[in-house]
Amino acid sequence: MPLTANEHQSAGFRLNKTAGPVLLIVLIGTAAVASAHFISTALAKKVLKAARVAQPIQPPNMLETQRITLTPMGFEPAEVTRPAGRFLLAINDRSGQGDKSFVLRRSTGEQLREFRLAGTPRKHEWREVVNLPPGRYLLTDSENPEHICHLLLTN
């Protein structure tokens, strides 16, 4: 049976009636995803910017810890840059070479502190609160002078 003009228009109207809401849903969904992406990207940029500007907040009685480990290959890290002032210097001996002694000195050669791990309660760890002004310092293994950790303390 051939289609008449009225039947053809009627079939087209039904197709448009169905396609319209589907198209509307697709457009709304796309707009929602795009705006959510835009908002989350803008928020992430603001958070990163604020994190760069913000200084770490520490309770008054808390100290930052600077950990340095002696391995058979030397100190890790071999270089440290940190703010000057009061902090806990934590040295761990993982060299496997027995009792160790270390020297902390200014880069000018002035010795500030020498210590042995053998006399500590935990024979492979040394902890001490230090208060160092800005400058360059060296931490060395007394038995292996080529093992050096460079410390740069900044304002």
C-alpha cells in the first residue's frame, strides 16, 4: 500500500517527536560534563596555586625531621636544601659496616659535632635536635671521607 502524504508526514512527526527529547538529553549531558570539567580544572589550578604559596603549618612543639641514610655507596640524599633553624637531624646507618662515627662541619672546615653510633640505644640510628644558621655544611663518614652529604640551609 503506497504511503499518502498524510501518513508520510505522520511518520516523520513521530521520528521528530522521539529524536527531539533524545537530542535534548544528549545536549544537556554534554553541557553538564563540559561544565564539570571546566569547574574541576579551575578549582585544581586554584588549589595548586594556593599550595605553592602556603607554608607548612606545624604545631609549636613539632619539629621537622631531616633524614639522611648512609648506605654502602654513600649518603642518601647526597645533597639537602632546607630552611635554616631548629630541626631533628636523623641519621640512619644502613652501610652494614659496623660501628660508625660521623662529623658535622661547616663548609669552611669548622667542626661542629662528632658522634658515634656505637654508644646510642639503637646502634644504627642517631637523632639530635640541631639549630643551624643559614650556610653550607658537610656531614661526613669518619672512616670513609669520600662519603659526604652536602647541606645547604637557606633563610
